[in-house]
Amino acid sequence: MPVGVKSGRPPIWTKRQLIDGIRWRTRAGVPWRDVPERYGPWQTVYGLFRRWQRDGTWKRILERLQADADARGLITWDVNIDSTICRAHQHAAGARKKGHSRGSRPVVSPSSPTTTRSGARAAG
């Protein structure tokens, strides 16, 4: 077989159309089923996205674009963490539960009379 010629049915949709569909879906933030038909069937667009996600193609593209931009000095690698937006979980923050806390509950309810041996004989 000649090199570079794939066997099977030729693709109907170009990679450019499918990638544009992926980009459109990512930018619009809509479900895959809402990708316009001009980019190809949504199943085909999604299939390419998932295939490239599983085999690491998207990661390699991002790394290559970052390396090229970094080599040209277009990326500043400064990191800033603003702790004012960091919140602990409510249990870690010491938040009180609804109702009374366990420490403030009385051990014996004052409304119920205390039963003693002498009171039990009188009742029986």
C-alpha cells in the first residue's frame, strides 16, 4: 500500500470544522447537542474531543502553545494566591449546628419528676 493513504471511507467533515465546533462549544458553554450543524454532527465533534482528551492531544497542544509563548516572552509566570476567597468547610470553621449545642442541654429534664424508691412504692 502507498504510504500516507488511509484505507476506508474518506472523512466527510474536515478536522478544521470539527475543531471549530469544539471551540464554539467551549466558548458558548452549551451542551454538545447544541453544536451547530455547520461544524458536523455533534456526536462526531464530541467523539474527536474525547479521543484527543483520552490520548493526551489537548495536553500536548497546550504545552506546545505555552512553550512557544514563553519563548517569545508573552507569558509572565507569576503566581498570586488571594486568601480572602479561601473558605474552610463549615465543620472546620467551628460553625454551630442548628438548635442547641450538646454542651448546653440539661442532663435531666426539669419537667419530668424524679422517681425514687419511695415514690415507686407509692405508685405501685
